[in-house]
Amino acid sequence: MGPKTKLLIAELEELIDLLESDNEKHWQEWMRSARDSLLKSDFTGVEKILSSYGGMGSFNDLILGTYASFGVIKNSKHHVMLNEQLVLHREKVRELALEIKYDHQTIT
């Protein structure tokens, strides 16, 4: 396992913790599955991460700290901080996954 993969796994851990803190189950499971693949040195983890970006309803569209109350969408008091952290982790995970994919393509 290379240094970028180790960084990606660490970043995924942070992202998973953040998603868990907001009870976001779908993307938490998605990223956990990708992390588990990477821990086994399975390149499909990178592909799984990259497939979550782009398109309607994708990971890019996720907003944390919101909830519905009597049919009205409301924000938690920490929604700004949660989403700032989400953007940072989401961008770093994508960047590292793209770097690993590029390195993998140039080697094979």
C-alpha cells in the first residue's frame, strides 16, 4: 500500500466519522465499503469513491445538518460547520482518489 493510499484511508476515516456524526447512513456505508476495499489493497475502492461524484443525487449533492420538522426543512445549529468540514473532506478524498487512479494507469 502506497503513501497516497494511506492518506486516502485516513481521510476516509475522517469523512466516515463526520457522516456518522450527522447520522448519514447511505454515504457512510458507501465510503466505509470503499475504505475496506483499499485496506485489502483492492483498487475497486478507488473506483467506488470516484463513481460517487457527479450526477444527480451524487455525493456532491449531500448537505449535512438538515432535517424535516412537520414537512419543513430546517437546519441544525451546526449545519455550517458540518458542511464546511464535508466540503474539505469530500474534495481531499476525490483529489487523492484521482491521483491514485492516475498513478495506477501510468504503471499498468
